[in-house]
Amino acid sequence: MSNTTENKKLSDIKLSVLDLVPILEGKTIANSFANSLDLAQYVEKLGYNRYWLAEHHNMQGIASSATSVLIGYIAGGTSTIRVGSGGIMLPNHAPLIVAEQFGTLETLYPGRIDLGLGRAPGTDQLTARALRRDLMESVEDFPKHVQDLRTYLGPVQPNARVRAVPGEGTNVPIWILGSSTFGAHLAGLMGLPYAFASHFAPAALHAALKVYRDSFTPSDTLKEPYAMACINVVTADTDAEASRMVTTLYQAFLNVIRGTANPQKPPVESMEGLWDASEQYAVQQMLRYSFVGSPKTVQEELQAFIDDTQVDEIMVASHIYDHQVRLRSYQLLAEMVMKV
């Protein structure tokens, strides 16, 4: 089964936000939390659809390790935007615990919570071992654990010996996240919405979307495939300004390929001298789906991306050091797409 063949216009696409809760060089983690809430409140007013937070551990530049706690913080400070996980790394958690946490969140903020699930640990192997409740389990158990969660969060089963309280009957929407075709196939077979991490793993995007749509089986929660792609966007009033701002993103991914952990750095005038040719190539390959420039530049490139992928929703990550400039980037994007 496949999505409609009619081309989508950029204005038809829902916009959402992925927030890694960056720790900024020279700032505190408390500053990061305050910035995230301020951003969530701002994009809610602009009409963004979702605000997701991603689970990472043992990273000096990311403060979103206690993801479900932060989801409650953001949901409590907003009123209409959907808030969720992009995602919860399921190998790190017992499904029952996740069901109880998200059942609690859904009870507190009804109709606004999303549960996005990933099968990677979201950290290095040493930290993953420190997180695991059972070292005998692995990512290969992911499909079973997803099904366990669907059961815990689904209709009340009075005779079940293990029940999620809160959780049962809340029917929190479950998303499968992925950067390969594995999650795409699972999401298709289970009839769940699918989100692809093209903001850092672009290579398999088209293959994953095809696998998802071709394998999609309607479920009680979703009748047609629904695909979201996460991308990087840095928008400013001019191309030159955006080109400078995006150097923060380049430095962050330079850390990734070097295996170093540093807070998010301010922009620089040029990356020359900060990376060599092979590092530049590696970073640019990872960031293939990054849209950088003035509204006119970004609008044309985003429409081409929509034409190419036919995704239903775009989730935007914006690694921008200055908080006010980051807000401005999301504002320009909303004006461009949603005509706010």
C-alpha cells in the first residue's frame, strides 16, 4: 500500500519541533531547560503541531536524558501543542515503566502526549551497559517490547495479571522512529506512524519510506501510512547570516565524528581550520538534509524535499546558539510554511 500520488504543497505539511535541549558553552543546564520551555511556548503560538524531546545519555552537550520528566515540564508550561518523545530508547527501559510514565503524562495532559520509540541506546556502549536493567536483552527484543507497550496502553483488561496504572485505556499514540529500514518495516506491519531521522542519518530515507508505505497494514489507530521526516533548518533574514549560524551545527557534528563531547558552541565566521577535508565531507554527508538560508532559499529547497519524499509532516531541529536567533528561525519557517 502506498500514499496518495498527488503532490503535496509545502503549505499542506504540518510542522513540528525536535529539541535536544542543548547545553550551551558558557551557560548552565538550568538555562537549557528555561530556553526549551520558552521555545515550546513560542512555537505553540506560531501553530507548530508537536514538540518532541530526544533521549540521550552521557553527552556533555545535551540535557534531555530524563526525557519523560522534561515532557511533563514542557506539557505543563504549554496548553495546546502535542508533546512527546523523539524518542524513548526502548532497550534502556522496561516497557511497563514506560507505559506507567506516559500513562501518567497522558492523564495529566489528555490528548497531547506522543510516545516515539527507538531501538538504539542513545549513547555509547559503556553507558548503555550502565543503563540496562537486563544485559541479556538486546535491540532484537524491540518488536516484542513495542507490542507490550501497545497492550499496556490499550483497552483495559481487568483480568490481566500485569496492568499499567496509570496507562491502561489511555491509548497514547505510539510512533516508531528509525534511521534504517528495520523500523520502517515494523511500523508498516504494526500500522503505526513512522518518523525517520534524516537530520543525521540521511542515507536510507527513501528506502525506508518505500518499505514503510509498501508494508503498511491498517490498524485500529491508523488507516493510512503517516510518515514524518526530521530535518535541520537554519533560517535567517539573509543567506549570509544563516550560513554563519549553521556553523554551530557543523561544530556539533564534528564532535560526533571525533567522539568528543562538548557543549554547543557559538557560531564562527568560517569552519576553515576547524575541520580537515575528510571531516568536512563526513559532516556534510550526515547533514545532507539541512536547509540553510533566507526564507526564499529555504522555501524552494523544502518544497523540493516534499516533492521528493511526499512526507506528511516535517520535524525541525535547529542547532542555533543564540536563543533569540533560534526563535527567529522557527518564526521565519512558520511564516513561510503556515503563512502565520
